[in-house]
Amino acid sequence: MKEDKILQASAAEEGTALVGAEAENATRKQERTDSLYVEPKYWKLQMKRVKKYRKVLWFILPAAMFTLIFSYIPMLGLLFSFKGADFNLIHGTVLSNLFSGEWTFRNYLDIFVDNSFYAAVGNTLLINVIKLLICFPLSIIIAVQLADLKNQTLSKTILIIICLPNFLSWAIVIGIWSGILDSQGGALNELFVRLGFIDADYFLMGKNEWFKFFVIFLSAWKGAGWGSIMFYAAIMAIDKSFYESATLEGANKLQKTWYLTIPAIMSTIALMLVLNISGMMAAGFEQIYTMMQLNADFETTQITLDTYLYTISVVNRTNIPFATALGVFNGLIALILMLVGNAITTKTLHRSLW
Amino acid sequence: MRLIKKNPNKIKSSTLDVVLSVLNVVLLVIFTIVIIFPLMNFFSLAFSNSAFNSQLILFPKGWTMWAFEYILAGDEASYFWRSFLNSVIITVVITVVSNLVEAMAAYPLSKSDCPFRGGIMIYFIITMLFSAGIIPIYLLMYQFNLLNKIWSIILISISNVSNLLFFKTFFEGLPSDIEEAARLDGASEIQMFFFIVIPMSLPVLGSCCFFSIVGAWNSYGSAMLFITASAKEAHPLAYYIYLLIDRLRIIKNDPQVVAGVNNIQAAAMLLSIIPILCIYPYVIKYIKNGLTLGSVKG
């Protein structure tokens, strides 16, 4: 294969040296002979390999079938985003509805004149950026602090405790916090009232002005401990002799952290950062939707992209093609973010995201 | 003895370092308290008499099992048990089928000379990158008549490409000599997979299963999508808890229930995290393994 490439490259070079049609002819001829030579060999090779692995190749089939039915067929569902607003499922099957009625591109244009869409994108980005600025450094700080502890039992105990919330469902995390902040007898609520922070009968989690705060606070409470595991493992893998020599040179702890630990785990930080940014369009559907339920006078201006999508497609279900178009649009943005993130990590860290 | 009592090489740590160490421990302890206080408060809520709710800090007051009795044997007990059973079925089926299917697919793909390897990998990876949103999946389930059935939750969760990649990377690292030896001994490819490759990859299989269990047990997003609040016979437990957080605030007939709403919620939540707490020691092992791994490297 390498030789082929070199051959092609030299042919191309020759091509640039020659002029006009003659050069084009020469390269085309070269390509044609190459393809004629390579193609049968490729198929022959693959067939030989199929023969070699014929007994295990069917192992791929079940996974491929599930992927086909539950990932690829729904992808074809993006066709619904090109239907008119009168689409419904009252009569007939999904397929018969798909092929009746007219086709239109209007739904995609409607996205850009939808005010709720802009509000949803704004809220999603705001929540994710603040999470990135607070929760992400918090995980790194916890990891650095844990690694600094001399007492292994203590660090392990703390690790076990702070990882626990990550393994509880969002309904439980929100239930726990709404319980202790409950306006009727929540322990923390009682304390705040006594300290004069809030009035009696004031449910903090049910207030619009506190909504974003609790979204970010609860995701830090749930995820920061577990998020630090990655960094903690990276710090533990650093050669201890670096620290010893730094100590001999008279570096203090802050200097050791800043000039040794952080640069050493920089690739982990970069990878996690890119992963976080790739998921920028999703703000945690289960969490935010559950918190919305607790909030009796929830303002729709607080909605995020995935909760908006859920509301228009499952709760209201008034305009299915528009909801599909919004879903597809969201998927495309997520795809672009993932591809850009992957390009960055492969370029700088020589590591693919998948 | 006297000579090695004081290590001459040891540098006296500066005051700043001492201050930082103390500050470090203090901050970590504060963070741990922030984590543990709500958990303890909620545990104690489940075991307390509702009259003492506002006085609870870390431990139960007016010990009673009333809230548990209400959940497990009260008016709505059958709903709880049904949800619990649904969650068990969903979790077991997803964990077993998903991991088996993905590990099987990863085995041939882990061979460097697997035919059409690149193409097949792209086929799987595309599904990780792009999805057309929730409506097409909803319509698919509608067409298959799977709405309001637990099978919709199970089927949508089986395909798990990140686990496939995980298995593939692990299988690639397995020594090929063992497989060669088994092949010489006349093992068929299927025997090789089930009796050699799988036993060798138990650690990775274990951690994948663990995350499958946690994910399947805790998630209720797909239940919110496919199952309506009125189709009670198909609710997984996490969805039950989600509805409970809100629902009990509205239904207020029995005065005892009204007073003990928070206790009932806490009891139900505590019951629902028991399975997670049962497998949580695995995480501890995982963390410990991570530590030893780190120390070997370091």
C-alpha cells in the first residue's frame, strides 16, 4: 500500500511538471492502472478474511441489528421534519402518513423565528458555561486536594462518600434537596429562616430566581466528586520523584501544584474539557425537567433546549413536524460540536474522542 | 537507633505548607459534610415521626417504621411493588443483553485483519454522533405498538456503542498466544469466545455491567418519553419516585399522610436506592484498583 502511495505521489509530481492535457492524461492513466491493479486484490483479500473469520463474523449481527432498528431507522425519521403542520397520527400508520400530504422546508425556517428557541439556546449555553466554570474546576481542585492528603484511609473514605451522589438518580437527588429545603419542616429551610436569610414558608427550589442556581448547585453536588476520579487517577500516576526533587529545591505546595501537578494532568484536563464542550447543547434533561415540576410558577423563559424539545413533542404535541425539525437541528449542532472536539483532540492530544 | 531517629535529609516543611495542609483538610471535610448532611438528613427522615421533621439534623427522632409500612403495605403498595419489579426486569435484561451483544460484536472487530473492519466501525460510531431527536424514536415505538410497555425502555437502551469501543480496545490488548494455543487444541471460535476471551475480560465486563446496572436503574428519561403517567403497570421505580416527588403534594386526604409526606418520600427513595447501595462496594473496589494502578505507575 505504501508503495502505491509513493507511486501515486511521484506520478502527481510528474503531472505538475508536465503541461496541460498531456499531464492530465498521464495522471488519469496512472490512476486507472492503479485502480485496476488494486481493486480485485482488495476484494480478494476481504473475501479471504471473511473465510477466515466466517465462524465469528455473525457475532456482529445482533449489535448491528439493534443499531439498525433503534438508531438508523429513527434517523430516517428526520423525513417527518419536512412535512406540513397538519401531520397527525389519527388515521393510518406512521408510514402511510409520511407519504401522504405535501413536503415543505418551512419547519426549519420556523425554528429561526421561534422566540422560545432562542431563549432555550441561551439558557442551555448559560447553564453549561457556568457549569464549565464552576463544576469542572471544582473536580480538579478536589482531586488535587485528595492527592495531597497523607492519610490514605482518610482520602479513600472521603472519595467513597463524595462519589455516592453520582450513583443516585436525579429524582432522588432532587427529592433529597427538596426535602431539606421544604417550606414545611425542611431542616435547612428551618435553619435559613432562623438565621433570617429567608422568610418562613419560602420554598427556595420552587422559585424562578433560584432555578439556575439550583441547576448548577445540584449538578455540582451530584457530579463533582465522581468527576474528580479521573483527575485523581491522573495525579496518582505522576512520578513521585518529581515532587521529591521539587521539595529539595524548596518549592512550596502551591508552586508544586501549579508548576508540576497541573501541567502533568493537562492532557486529561484538555480531554475532559473537549468532552464537556462537545456536550454543550444538552443541559441534563432529567434534572431540569424534574426541577421544573417542583416549581409551581415556572416561567417558560427559563426553559432549556432538551426540556423545550420534550415539551413541544411529548407534552403539547401540537406540531410534530416542527418538533422533529428542532430535534434534527439540535442533533446537527451536537454532531458539529463532536466532530470539532474530535478534530481538536486528535490534533493536539493524538487521541480520538471515540 | 538514635542516629536514624531524625532523618537529616528531611526538609522542614514551611509554615505556608502547614497552613495549606490544614486548609486542605478543612475544605475537604466541609465538602464531605455538604455531601453527607443531606443524605443523613434524608435517611433519618425516613425513620422519623413526622412531628419531629423540623428538628431532624443527622439522626432519626421518634423512631417509627410507619412510612415504610405505608409504602410497602399501604393503599398504594401494589404500585410500588410493580414498579420495583419493572425496574428489576429492565435492569437485568438491559445489563445482560446489551453487554453480551456488544462484547460479541467487539470480538471479531478487535482482530486487526477483520474484514470490512473500518466500515463496520464507522457504521457503529455514526450512531454515537448523530440522532434525529426524540420524535422519530417515539414514532418508531408507536408503530411497533411498544408505547406504555417496559420493552420500549429496554429495546432503546440495548445498543451501547461506547461499551462496544471499550470491549474492542480491551480485546485488542489480550495476548494472542493463548488464543493460538486454544486453536491448536481444537477449540472452535465460539468456544474460544465464551471460555477464553470472556473469562479473561471479567474485570472490564464487570465495570461495564456495573455502569449498565446503575444507568438502567436510575434513568427515567426514556420512561418519561414512552410511558404516560397513567400507565402505572409499566412504570420503572425511578419514574415512580419522580412522580412521587410531585404527586403527594397534591393528594392530601388522609391527615397522617399529609403530615408525613416528606417521610413517605424519604422512605420510598431509601427503598429505591438499596440495590445501588448493595453494588456500591464495587465502586470502592474500583477506586482501590485505580489507586494501586496509579501507585504501580508512579
